[in-house]
Amino acid sequence: MVQVAVMGAGSWGTTLAKVFADAGNPVNLWARREDQAKRIQITRENPDYLPGLALPPGITATTDAARALEDAEIVVLGVPSQTLRGNLGEWKDLLPHNSTLLSLAKGIERDSHLRMSQVIREVTGFSRDQIAVLSGPNLAREVAAEQPAATVLACEDEDRATLLQSAVATGYFRPYTNTDVIGCEIGGACKNVIALACGMAAGQGLGENTLATIITRGLAETTRLGVAAGAEERTFSGLAGLGDLVATCSSPLSRNRTFGQRLGRGDTLEEAQKATRGQVAEGVISSISVGALAQEYDVDMPITQAVYAVCHRGLTVQDTVAMLMGRRRKAE
């Protein structure tokens, strides 16, 4: 049993708080809004993100970051990738020095092009072996409903990864360990962009051949970027690569997939955002930062470029499909 702080009460943060509590750990769940924290504490439910799901008594909700982080041995960072730096700036003096920081965010920082573990290290000064990432085919609602799922905990310190593994393992949630932090983060960031592309194709009424092509070629360009950045190629054939990609590209529970589907039907970014409770899908921003990272490493990522063109350059989905199909033919 270890003391856990989950910083962020969105759908995935709340779900991980439940998993850690179900594994027998006391959990402090930090919420940004006072009304949300009170509702969670009193009703044992987070109606904003997981309505109808009962939360275990081992979770204590609070808006007081100092209280949430007090004596925490594991600090789960459950805020969006583009706000992580700002949040950490507020929390860094409250973080217990010997704690393990576990990132849930899947993205590349827009301005710096840093992965989330790099942002964490830069802001907090924690060593690389204290920073871990969690990635895999983990749609929050399914995990919260205790449907069987597996995940990957990546940390350069194998012993610390094993400690995390023990703390989060339940009868419905099976964690594997990995030391390839780079690969897990690149896979997690890129899959959101590829899921947007799959959603756009589905919104156009295109079928399974098209979706399978996007997923397969999306995995190929993700792997190219990951290897160029120093990742292990085999990571991308595992849960944090192919597994996460398939789940995010295929499920109606995936915000990136459903957001892309609206774009494929002709919605503007603003219209798609309004239809998704005011939230922009992570892949919209990631198409900028992943594309910039690809340029830095001189890696060809045509699907990412196509998503970027639709989201930020005003190209139609039809035009991008024609552009992708008209690319120079080559060997696979």
C-alpha cells in the first residue's frame, strides 16, 4: 500500500484514481473546481466525466494541491499535455522529493517540442529515473467499468516501474513494465493524430479498407519518428504502440476519433469543439507539435501532415485524401 496523489479529475485521472484505490491504496484526487471536488466527495461520483460510476471510499477529493500531495509516494499527473508545464510550476515546491511522478498526458509540447517526461524533468528538476509514463489501449470509460485491460508503465528505473506495477494492478487492470519511455510517449502522442485521420475517413463514409490502411501506415510513420528520436522499434508493436493506436482509432469512446468524424462530415473546428463539450481533441494540437518534431528529425509523416492541413490550413478532407492517394508509389 502506498499513498497516491492524482492531480486532475478528468475522465482518465478519475479512472486511475479508482484503479489505484481498488488496488488497495489511499488516493487523494485533486480537482480544479470546488464544486466538482464536493460532488465527488459527497456523492462518490464524478458526474462531469464519468456519470453513473460509483467511486470507492479510498478516494478523497480536494482542490487543495498541498493536501493532495502531502506524503504522496506516487504522484499521477492527469492534466492535459499543453497545461502540464503551468500546473507543475504551481506544484513543484509541494512535490515530495522521493516520490515517483507518473505522467498520463499523451502529447508533445507545442512550443518546445518536448515530450511530457522532458517537461516534467525540466520544471521539477526530478531525475529521469523518478519519472514514469503510462500508456496503452485504455479508454477511460471501459477501464472505469472494470472491463479487462492492459497497460504499459515505462520508466528508466526498472525497480521503480515494478513498484508502480504492484501499486496499480487489479483483477481488471494488468500493467506491464518497459524501460522505453521515449517509445511509449511518441506512440501516445502520434496515435491521437492518426485517430483524427480515421475519424475524418469515417465521417466521409469510407469503409474498413481505408481505416485499416490509415492505422497501418499511421503506425509506420509513428515508428519512423520514434526510432529517429531514440526509441526501440519493438515498442511500437506492443500495447503502447499498436494497441493504443487500434483502440483510439476504432472506438466511438475516443474523443479524437469522434472529433475527426465531425470534421469529416464538414464541421469546422469550432463546430466540432462545441459538440464535444467545448473540448478540443488532443490530436488537433499534436498535429502541430508532432509535425514540427518530424521536421526536426527529417522524418516523413504524410498522414500527420494531412491532419495538420485540415485542422490548421483549411484543406478539405476530400483534398487530403486525394493528396495521400496521389503520393509517389514505392515499396512498402
